[in-house]
Amino acid sequence: MNFPPRCFRRFCSAVPLLIASVAIAADPPLGLLAVPVPKDNPMTAEKISLGKQLYFDGRLSADNKVSCASCHDPAKGFSNGERFATGVEGKKGGRSAPTVINTAYQTLQFWDGRAKTLEDQALGPIQNPIEMNMTLDAVIKKLNGIEGYKTQFKKVFGTEGVTSDGIAKAIAAYERTVISGNAPYDKFKAGDTKALSEAAQRGQKLFFGKAHCSACHAGPNFTDNSFHNIGVGMDKKDFDKGRADISKLSGDTGAFKTPTLREIAKSGPYFHDGSAKTLDDVIDHYAKGGIANEWLDEEIFNIKIAPAEKADLVKFMIEGLNSLDYPDHKAPELPK
């Protein structure tokens, strides 16, 4: 059975919100909701510290060089600044590295939504042959040979050694601290009329009006947590089918998750295939209505955007959506 693409994707994206059993963290940054935290993985300082070490540790990979941070680098907007993700032995994937920023608010993970939680997502790259190329048994054995990790796992999880469940929960806990809010847009919305320049204010009006950006980039995290075919890469013979490979619904063909626009200036290049080098390129793609195909989302259509309007839109995204207190996620000291 095939549902109308847009309606069905909106329904699917809402399901995890309905069924997830979560406890809510307190004191989010201005503009954001509280971070959802699973009841079976509460946040503690020790767990977050352990997760951060694992996130930056290349020893989770077969060649001891590729870490989570290799493709999701804090200095590059928690992406990698390249068109495609690069794994062990320089192997290239077929998709860009999505940012980790505010993934705590995403209801599904990966470009195609194949993981329901950050915990599920954390173990995927470790086992992927073109990313970290390890089995869970192999990585557990390797980490159990590092006394510092064994000690921390016992303290944090009460286990006698490293476990895959512990790896997933620790990395996910750290990733839930990668949060961007309190941007000029949030201050402007809260009543500070000087928080945005005149150009950024014009761009904001375009974003929520004529340019139609907020049809998908909606809500506090500037994403509808849904999947859309926006006409990227659809002129290729063997195009990436995206969400359809997971949902098995023809209406999801070529559809990919809507990314957050928080810190968007830091995380280029853009789109699931990294084909847009700049935000100007992104706007040009949308303005022309994407690449025509039978699964193109109904929200994608030709819009006339003048050069001055495009400049204002970019100004809003760069000036308005970058946090004023973006955290410094430096690599920690790793256990020997």
C-alpha cells in the first residue's frame, strides 16, 4: 500500500514521538525545547565523559585512525567539510556526513532514518565496512584491553568490562550535549529587536514567507523531522533511493531527512550527496524547483528569488542561526 508521500512521511516522523518513553532534561538554551533523554539511559557527567572519549577514539576502527569525530568534526560543524564521508583506508561513502548538532531532537537518525535512536545509530558506523570496519566483538575485545575503559565501564554501567550496550549509551549521552540554541534569531524572537541586522530580518521574512523554506525547516530545530524528495541527484541513472530502501514505500523514493539549519554555516557542503558547495547553491537548487522526477515533494516548486533576496536569505541563516555560545568540543585525553 502506498500513502500520499507527504502525508505518510509526516505520520511516520511523528510515530517515535508517540511511543518513546523519555525523561526530559532541564534548562535548554534559548529557543529550544528540553532535550529528550531515554529513561534507560539517564545523563550523568561520568557517562558523558566516557562517551566523549569513545567519540574521539580512533581505536574503535580497524585501522585505529577513524573515529566518530573523523566524519563528525566539531571544527567543521560536526560534519567533515567534504562531499562524502571517508572511512578506513580512505574509503568513500556515497553520502555526506550529516551533522551531529541537535540530533538529540531528531526522531530518526541517518539520512534515511534507519536508526530510531542515537543509541541505535552509534553502533552502525563501527560495523560499516567502509566506515570503521569492525565487528562488535572485535571492538569490545580491543577496548577491554585498555584498563582505563574497563574501569570507567564498571563505574558507569556496573559491568565487568566493555559492552556494546555501554558503548552505544555512552556515545549517545555525549551526542545529546552537542546542542546549539541561543542564536540571534532566538533573541530577536524573544523581543530583542537589535539581535538581527536589517538584512537578516529581511531574510527571515523571506524564509518564513515567499521562499517557502519553513515548509520543511520548521520548529525550534528548523526541521520537520520528516523525509522529502527535493530533487537532488535525481538525474542520475542509479540515483540514491533514500528512505524508500528502509520504508519500502514507493512514495519515499529519493526522500531524505530534513537536516537542522542550526549552525548551518559550519556544516557544508550540503544535501545528502554533498552536491551543493555553498548556501547560495542550496537556494539556487530550491528556486529552480529541484530536478523534476515523479516523486518530487509537493513543497518543491519554482520560486523567483532575486539576487538581493538570496543574499538576505543567506544572511539570515548565517547570522541568525549560529549560536552565540556555541560550545567548544575539544578532543579529550584518551585512556592509554
